[in-house]
Amino acid sequence: MTPRSSMHATGGASLKNFDIARLFYEMASLLEARAESVFRVRAYQRGAQTLEALTEDVVAVAARGGLTALPAIGRDLAARIEEYLATGRIAQLEALRADRFAGVSLERESRVI
């Protein structure tokens, strides 16, 4: 293994696997805070667990079109992974973060008034 490579010490899994897993856990938490469907929350949690356990680089899996063959990764989560790999961001996560902070701002303003 080369220094500073994208490979993690666990073998073929890259840091991207863990980065995306962390983002999926965050999405699950934000969805749960909004009282979204428990099934949707669990889908992101299970997807994160799959990515953490994946011994292959998610980039390689995506390149061969194999994301939906992974356990707990359906079309929606595969699309989020592909979006992150292409852009470095997940728009839905950014929207959830913005909504969360907008709600906090509105709550503070209502207490001041």
C-alpha cells in the first residue's frame, strides 16, 4: 500500500466508502429529526452499514454499475452515491441541513418577538 493512497488499512475499501457512510448516517439522523418515515431512516442507516463493511472501493463498484447489487443499496441510495462521486456533494443532504438551520433561525426569532 502506498503512503497517502485512497486505500484504507482494511484492504480494498477506500476512504470514500467511509465518507459516504458518514453522510448517510447524517441523512438518517436529519430525516429522523424531521419525523420522516422510519423505513427511509433505516434505509440510510443500512446503506451506511453496507458501505462500512464493503471490502471493495465504492468507486470501482459504481464504475462497473454494481451499486444496486450491494445489500441495502437500492436505486435511491445508488443515485446519492453516484451524485457524491461525481460532484463531491449530495444535494438532498444539503437541503436537509439548510432546512434544519432555517428551523432553528425561525425558532430563535419567534422567541425574541
